Amino acid sequence: MDELIDILDSEGNATGKTAMKSEAHQMGWFHETVHIWFYTSDGRVLLQQRGKGKDTHPLLWDVSVAGHIRAGETMELSALREVEEEIGLSISEKELEKIGVYKSVQKHREDLVDCEFHHAFLCELKIPLEHLRKQESEVEALKLISLLQFSEETWGMANLKKYVPHEVSYYTEIIKAIKERL
């Protein structure tokens, strides 16, 4: 879905300009996204398999919930909206714990360049996996895996064809932040 987003400079500062998401990707303009990583008290992490119709990384496993921050929208409101849309879960802003902002540039092809600042949040998943409702158009599947397995598979990038190729340092920071809360 195309939507109006705010454009940033390469340092993450607002430029005062807006554009459609498709144009920002075509032109390689920086913009903001939210990443919400859900974990369980017994040390598992919720992963989302991207939908088969996605432009980038179809069917690869990725962050629990992610999406673009709409023009004029706060990152917290965006996070709550994306969680509701993608996994059918209503959470409150106080359940979100921001852990950082991560700059990411991924050139998929000449006319599709993701230049993003990911605002990453953690949130404890307190309901069973089977109570989540995945957004059919965006999400192929959801699963919980142990943090140990997730660490092994992403830190060494042993499964390059299984996960979205975020920087290893990004995965390392997420895993470390979750471990600190267990």
C-alpha cells in the first residue's frame, strides 16, 4: 500500500518534505520505519514470514512487525497501528520499549532503494501465538523460536536465504536487548 511519508536527510533530520512511499523508494530518499520485536518471558522471539507478494524479500523471515511511519504520525502511533494491522493485537503505548534507531540502506534494484531509519521497539508477547491474526496481504506466517536459535541463525548469517539480510550488528543489538529483559 502506498502512503504519504516524511522525508529525512541522511542524518535522520526532518527536511519538511513529504512524498509517497513508492517515490521515496524509487529516489532513494531517507524516511522512517518502526520495527517491533515481540518476545516471550520464556525466551522466544516472534518472527514474521513476509508475504509472497512483497516487493522485497518475499517469504523471508523478519521482525515481528514492521512498517512505515506515515507523514505527521508519531513513531508510537505508527507502531501501535502496525501491530494491530499485521498481527491483530491491540497493545498500549506503555507496553512499547524503544531500544534504538538504526540506519539502513538496501539497494534492491535501480528503481527500489530502501533508505530508512528503523525505530526499534521491544514488547513482551503475553498471549499464545494462535491468538494472533496475521494480515493476509502482508504476512505469510508467524512463528516463535528460541532466542538461542535466532542468535545462531542471524549472528553468523548461517541462513542467508532464510532471513531478511539486516546488518549482523542490528540482529546482535536486538538479541542483546531481549536477553537483558529475560
